[in-house]
Amino acid sequence: MSKKRVLVIGGDGYCGWATALHLSARGYETAILDNLIRRHWDNQLQIETLTPIASIQKRLERWKETSGKSIELYLGDINDYPFLSEALLDFKPDAVVHFGEQRSAPFSMINRERAVETQVNNVVGNLNLIYAIRDLMPDCHLIKLGTMGEYGTPNIDIEEGYLEVEHNGRKDRMLYPKQPGSMYHLSKVHDSNNIYFATRIWKLRATDLNQGVVYGVITDETADDELLINRLDYDGVFGTALNRFCIQAAVGHPLTVYGSGGQTRGFLDIRDTVRCIEIAVNNPADRGEFRVFNQFTEQFSVGQLAKMVQQAGAKMGLNVEIQNVPNPRIEKEEHYYNAKNTALIDLGLEPHYLSDSLLDSLLNFAVRYKERVDMNLIPPHVLWSGKKSVENQSDTSPTEPQKSQEPALVK
Amino acid sequence: MSKKRVLVIGGDGYCGWATALHLSARGYETAILDNLIRRHWDNQLQIETLTPIASIQKRLERWKETSGKSIELYLGDINDYPFLSEALLDFKPDAVVHFGEQRSAPFSMINRERAVETQVNNVVGNLNLIYAIRDLMPDCHLIKLGTMGEYGTPNIDIEEGYLEVEHNGRKDRMLYPKQPGSMYHLSKVHDSNNIYFATRIWKLRATDLNQGVVYGVITDETADDELLINRLDYDGVFGTALNRFCIQAAVGHPLTVYGSGGQTRGFLDIRDTVRCIEIAVNNPADRGEFRVFNQFTEQFSVGQLAKMVQQAGAKMGLNVEIQNVPNPRIEKEEHYYNAKNTALIDLGLEPHYLSDSLLDSLLNFAVRYKERVDMNLIPPHVLWSGKKSVENQSDTSPTEPQKSQEPALVK
């Protein structure tokens, strides 16, 4: 049986790039669709990945040279429906992996404009994809990246997408109630509701992957070639907890634990992200099925993560301090958290657990590129309250309409 | 104590117009904000209200003549944030009643473009409103119109917004899980999630009114003056069940019951809509509270409604037939339905129950204007399946991208 054809939307991004190469290396006919907006946002916010990433065109040329495999590139925006339709009809995917969304909670909380941009970009792109699949290739499997952050921190166990409810003596199986914590997380909840509808009404096949916080940068295909290297974000907008901590440790910046650090979340290694996608591709949802997987391998509190990085740093001779900074987010800092994640393991996922060796290699990687770190990008500048952070305060009266501002990430 | 200042967004529409006059008549300082897009959609779809409604400017002039009261008009779009901000700062409302959304399920299911238009219009307008209240007048009470259709038809009792969940020995109070049945209903679920977030994070005060299907046209202020008369939609896109049936009965068209007619929903008289809004204005939600009321007074199945109209028609000498037409929607036609609606009654709502006299007056009203009925507008033309209805079928191959089409409501 020939391997499936997979279109990776957002294939120039952190998870998308690693996924596209992973699939291509394993014989899947792979294409990337991307509008490169993430690189544009980096320019707008004056942020930069730790690693110097090549252009998508150079990346793909290099991949062809080293692997002998071609990845087709569709350069454009899924919010442009004619472009999306043409790309789908041209490539004829068996599965579409949809990473192509604005994926930062702080970005969505910068101001009203960024909140609207996030929700419109994500919701409309996803709607276009649903309609394109319905009208052009109804058997195509939609693999959509959601986030564990859709659930928030409920006081009950987090199940995989659905909850069996018993109420006043009657029962139903319902979508798990969500408590998303940012305008970005809300956009993912909107997407999930829209996709669930499409599976009920039009019998599309969809898998919603509620992914945890991804860490790591090295996958089999991206490790050793400067032109294939993946991005690694450490700034306060796009950087994720563990990656940020390792880079902070490498440059001697105290680890920025938000508040008391009791916030517990699901985490996974980027090597498991790419495996989970492959598993989803190989095990498509049924027609009419809205299948939800919680895609993470371990739970940690932010404080625990910081301590683990501190210990791994000590073994390398790094003196790592932990600093509890005022929490820029509005969230519970101590809470119950018990999320299920058995569905992907039942389908064969063998997790990479967070280990000393992973922390060593990630820390070493961070040290290798530490000259590129801009210390101004490390502190969080986006406040959930909508108030300006200290360095951004102006004399504007609170009763006057405030001029929306991007955070001054570089002073 | 002086009465509150209330801004009615969407005040040129069916519920909005009746509400604005009701509040103005009772001494509330009332303003209307509307972009008149509903009149534009009527033109685009070639549909017309049964009643000949005057322009909003003539309506307001007439209201001033007859009542001596002024209603200020802000003509513009809440998707235009500078306009919205200026209007709010100028009028300084104590409460904003937000009717200003695309409110038709069939409209949202016409095609991809209308689905995207519905979700973007509704979600962005609502987001702008949340941000404007946060930044300009955080104590202002947001009264947002949702819909009972957000809940769908779960197999358990429908509570007012929240569900007490017990799961694996632990408990939480969570937003009631939603199963919306159209792109429009989904947009209202997105709004509810966005507003709930704003109350949690920014301590806004919000009331979400999950309104049932509204029927009737006569309120104290709009009954007897041709320039103040309310709109009454009977077409397959904007017409609601009972209003449509009465107009069908008046012109001798068989009542168009979709499928078996077992679909049960909550209904209310438009005279109760305006009272519910007044009650919400007088009893604001607390800061940080996301308060949800189910705004309906009675439950009926569509088949029951048709029989009641048939009987009322018989007493007037009308020979009313009932026709079970193929259901254009994809929905359960027989299901459990038991929705709670005690919160508004606890605050003093005295319901107008559907009665023979109401049906008589609505039927008489329909007969009065029956010369204006365009029979072509009565059948449903929008199919949830996305397929074209019989009269719209073309030779387009299903594997080619289909050109999106508006339903040919007038042939």
C-alpha cells in the first residue's frame, strides 16, 4: 500500500517544519502550505528565533539535496479561499494537518487588534478548510491542532474531548466544557466547535489534537544541518516555558517563573509531536467522527520545570537562579490538574519522557547559540489585565480612549 | 433615582426596535446604534417584511411626535472600532443591549461566504464591544442576545448557562456544553465563550440572554402607527416558525412543517422580549459575573404550533392545511427537550402565554397585509447539506469547485 499524501498547513513553523520533514523522511508524499506570516510577525514585534533559520525555499532545496525527497510548497494564505481550493485540488491530500494558526496566547492579548486578528485568522482559515474539504474532497482527513489550554484548569479530571454527563437521572455524552485562558485559546475552542458541527452535519472526518506545551528542538531530520534547523523561540510572546527556561539558564538570566509557579500543564517533546501526527495520519477518523486526542506525555508544574532546569544546569557548571516574577497572566496558580492522555498511547505512541539527557542537550544547544540572545526579549511584556507593563506606561488618562500599542519588546 | 441610559445595538431590527420604543416609553434614556445591514441583506436576497416599515430616521421622527421622547441614533457599524468608541463615549450608557448580529440560521448556511460573514460579523462586533467596555466604561452592563439554539437538543435537562458536574468523585460548576445547529448558532456560542472570558479576566458585568423563538409583532408602542410598525418576516431565511405559519395561513399556503415536526423549542411573545430586556437592565449582573438567562416562556414542537394555527384559522373561516415538507435542516426530529427558564420569572417576568386571542390577532394582522406576500419567498431554499435545492441545481460536476450561489429566492 502506498503511503498517504499529507498537506502540512503551517509547515514553515516550529511544529509544522519538524512534522513535514518527519513525514517526508518516512515516505509520505508531503507538501507544505504556508503564508510565512510568522516571519512577518517576528519582524513586526522585533523578535527572533534563537536559531538562525533559513528561508522556506532554501530549507526545501537543502532537504532535497540531503534526502533526495521533494516537498512541494504552496505559498499563500488559507484565508484566501481560491488559493486554498487550488492548492488542495493540485496536491490531492489524503490528510491535511492544520498547524496554520496564530498560536501564541500573549500575542492574542497584546491589544484588541491582535485579539481580533487572532480570532479572525484562526476561525476563518479553519472554516475555509472545512468548506474546501466538504466541497472538494469530503473523504480527506482533517487533523487539526488544538491545545490543552482549551480546557483551562477545571476542578475535575480532564477527559479526551468528551464528558459522560449524568444529570437529573438522564445521561448524555457531550463535548467537554472548556475554560480557555486567552483570546488565542478561545479561538481554538471556536475552531473545535465549528469542526464538531461539520462532522455532525456533513460527515467530515476530523481529529482534534489538544496539544500540550511543546519543548525541544532536535528531531532526526532537523538536528545537524544549519539549513534544516528548526526555530527555537525564547521571547515572552512566542517562547514556551521549558524552552525559555533552558535559554535563560544558558545566558545567565534568572528563570522567569510566573507567580508562585504552581500552574500545572501537559508537556511533550517535539519528537513526540511529529510521531503523534504520523499516528493520526495512519489511523484516520471515521466519516462523521470528531475524534479528540489529548496530545501530551507528562504533567509538570512550572515551578517543577524550573527546578529541573536548575539541577541540569548545575551539572553543566551553570549557576541558575529562579525568580518568581509577577504573573502577567490572569490564571489560577494553585489548582487541581489531572488530564487523560491514553488514546495516542493506545495507538502506539512511545513517549520521550523529559530526562536529564534531554535537558543536557537542550541546554547545550542553547549555549551554542547564546550569542544570539537579546536579553530585552526575555521578560514578559504582555499583561492579561490590559494595563500597560511598567516600561510601557504613559500619561494617558484611563477615561480617554487608549491608543493601542504593541509591547515595546525592544527598548 | 433617574432611569438608566440604555444603548440598543441593532435597534432597527425586529426585537431591537420593539425594545428601544418600550424602554423610551418608560422613561429610559434610549439610543439606537445600527448599521442598517439587515435592510441591505433584504435587498440582496430580494426579501421583504410583510409590514411596510419606514426608514429609521422617519421612525424616530414619528416617535418624537407621538411620545414627545427623543431616541438618539448612531448610524454605523460596531465592527468599526473608532465609530463604536465615539458612540459609547458620546452616549455614556449604563447598559448596552446587543441585538446587532446576523441572526438567521438559514442565512449562515447559504454558502461558505455567508457562514464566514456571519461568524466574522458577530464575533468581531462582540469582541469590539467587550474591549470598548473594558477600556472606556468598565462598569457598563453588557446585555447580550444569545439563543436557546446554542444548547441544541441534549438528552439531559437544559439549565440556565451552567451545569454542576460530578465526575470521578470531584465536582465543578462549568459552562453548559453546547451543541449548536448552524454556523449562526455557532457564532453565538463563540460570543458566549468570549464574554465569559471577559467577565473572568477583566471583571466586566454581562448578561447572556439565550432567547427562544420570538413570535408576534404588536407591542404597546408599535401597534397602531404605520410609521412605527415593526417588521414581520415570513420568508424562509429570516422568518421564524409561528410568524411564518400565521402568514402562510392568511394567504392559503399550506403550513410548511419541516420533516415530522417533532422538533421542540422554547418560544416567547415579543411583548415578553421587551420586558425581559427591561428586567435585565434594572437588575445588572455583578462585576465579574457572567449571568445566563434562558429567555423563553413555553415549549412547543413545530407540529403542535402548526395544529394551533390550523385551529385558530378554522375559527376565522380559513381552511389551513399542514404540509410536512422535506427538512432543509439537519437536526433531530424527535428528541428529549426540557429547558429551564425560572431566572427571569424570579425577577418578575409575567409571561404572555400563546393563546387563541394572540393567534387571532396575529392571523388578522397577517390577513391585513396579505396582498404584500410574495409566495416565492415562503418555501425554504437553503439546505443544511450544502447541496443545491431542486430549483437551484446546475450541471456543475461535484468534483469541480462549485461556484457559491445565493439561493434564488425569487425566480
